[in-house]
Amino acid sequence: MIYGAYEHDCKRYANIYYCWRDFHMDTFSPSANILHVIEFKSHGKTYEERKESVRNIAIDFQHADSDVSGGLGWYEMSEVQDWFKTMAKRYGLVEEFEINAII
């Protein structure tokens, strides 16, 4: 899952994509200005590295989605929250994510 925010013809758009091809199709125009791209995938070789990766994705997403007026729709936001809930349980971040209003 990929979060992409871009500006095109003085309008800002935010979408969830399930493959890079779809993101590139939306942003292919030379007049499209990419604002944010976040891949919802934990990176790292160790548990701690992946945990920190998920934490950084949460921080990046909060900043990115607040930057785009309108942001995501309810359905897309629920998918993002489901991903964060799953990762929070997996990496012991439930309390931290609840305090910071991520889940």
C-alpha cells in the first residue's frame, strides 16, 4: 500500500495506491508536483529496526496527510488505520499509537 499526495492544476490530491503503476499513472503529467510518497512497508533486518521503521511511517503519514486539505476519504483512512493497528500489535506500539492518535 502506498500513500501518494500530489498537486495538479492548483489542486491537491491524496490517494492510497496498491501498486506503483497506478501512482505513476496519476502523477505522470509534467504539471503534476509530487508532495508526499509513503510506502506502508516496514524495513529493516531486526525487530527493533522494523519497529522504528513503522514508527517513522506513522510520523511521516501524520505530517503528510495534514498537509493536504481534504486528505483521504473514510474508506482509505480506515485501511491505513487497519495497517497501523496490525503493526502496533506486532511491534508493541499500541499504547504509543493510541496516545498520539494514530489508532
